[in-house]
Amino acid sequence: MEVINRIGRFLDRAFSPKFKRRFERLIIYMALVGFILHLGLIFWVRWQGIPLEERPELLRSPIDALYTPFSFILIQEVFLLVYYLPQSFTTSIAKQYEIISLIIIRRIFKDVSKLDLKEWTWSDPLSQQLLVDMLGALVLFFLVFLFYKLYRRRPAVSDPQRTRTFINFKKGISLLLIPIMVGLVVYSFVNWAMSSATFSAGFLREIKDINNIFYNEFFTLLVLVDVFILILSLRYTDNYAQLMRNSGFVISTVLIRFSFIAGPLVNTALVISGVGFGVLIMWIYNQYDGINPEQVTEEV
């Protein structure tokens, strides 16, 4: 028991609010520095007189520089997802919704810089994709708002020691996620860089979309983690409504994961469907308190 308590105290320090504030401050500085460096590279390439069509994809317009700070904001959201996972499975799902909506926002900034207003037409695939993404971002923003509005923290009513043990299990999972995600970042970036070099040399017909770097594998990992937590929760609760809610959240994550391998327009539709399904699951889950007020569905 003493060993478990020591592990619990270590995990409390690893997921302390103080560490969270330090990390968020670091991300702000990195986003600011990254934005300035990216903007400097864009003007340096322009000063070198390199033709527009020969410039790297993210060095063609000053608007492209917005891609970098948004990437750091996404990193912060990923950290918050891991941070809140031990405290609340529902909050970690909400963070997944925030991440996918910010990915679409980042994609909008990237595509806006490609628009040629002199030759712009509604039939242009890029214009259609941009319009769909803008509408999709608005819908997702509203769905995330509904999700938080429906989300009500419930007090734990079961054995506190069992609940504490489950929370420590989730903290252990979160701690393991950190090095795994760092490894995924390195692997995804190296793989994309090698693919870019191969594509430039003419040995590869198609290059992976830069928007999907890391996050394709990341959401695959999240699906596995969500399923693992769902199975683990069976030991600590037999509440039907909560099991259905958590299962629905897993389905929602799976739909988001599939969006990364779908076509441009289907991609946004799958994301909206996944988040919308999660919101609907949350609404139905809340109705159980109305039909059975004596049974409080706790958060584990």
C-alpha cells in the first residue's frame, strides 16, 4: 500500500498545476519565436529572388507564417489532453474535439495563402475546400460549446480508495503517453522530411499532406488509449449510462481518426459527424439523471 501511495504522490507532482503553468508559458515563448523565425524565412526566400512556384510550400506568403504558432497551440492542446486525462475522461475527449477543430483552422490559414484571387472561381477545388473548412470550423466551434455546456462534473459516490486507484492508473497511462508522443513527433517529422526529399527527386508521385503529420498516428494512439481506459473502467463501475457514454466517446474518436484518410470534403464531414455523435451521447447520458435522480452517475 505504501508503494502505491508513493507512486500516487509522484504522479501528483508530475501533473501539478505548477508544471502545467510552466509548460504553457514555454509554449507561448516557442510560438512567438517560431512565428518570427518563420516570417523571417519567408522574407529571406523572397529577398533571394526564388520564383514563387519553386519556393517550399510554407514559404510562399507571409500568411504561411501563421501555420507555425498554430502548430505550437496544437502542441499545448495535446499536452492539456494528457494532463486532464487522469482527472476526467470526458475532459480529455473535449480536448480531442478542440485539437481537431484547431487542425482545421490551421488548414484554413494554409489554404488561404494558396488562393489566387485573380483567377478565383467557385469551381476551383481549393476554393470549395476552403469554404467547407470554414463552415466546418464554425459548426465544430458550436458543437464544442454544446459539449462543454452539457458536461456536468459529478461527485464520486463509490469507494474513494478505488476511485483514487483508478485515477492513479490513468495518470500512469498519461505519463507513458508523453515519451510515446515525443517519439511519434520525431518519427512523423523524419518520415515527412524523407518523403519530401524523395518527392523532390522525382522518385515519389505524391507527398503526405503536412496537416496530417503526427496527428494521423496520434489519433490512432488515442483510440487505443480510450479503449484501454474503457476496459479498465469496467472494474470500477457497472453504471450502464456511463459505459454507454464512454463507448460512444470511443466511436467518436474512431470517426475523427478515419477523417485523416478520407478525401478533402469527406474529411470535414467525418470530423463533424464524430464530434456531433459525442455531443448527442453526452445529451442522452445527462437524461439519466432526470429519470433516475437517486443514481448519480459519477465521473471516473
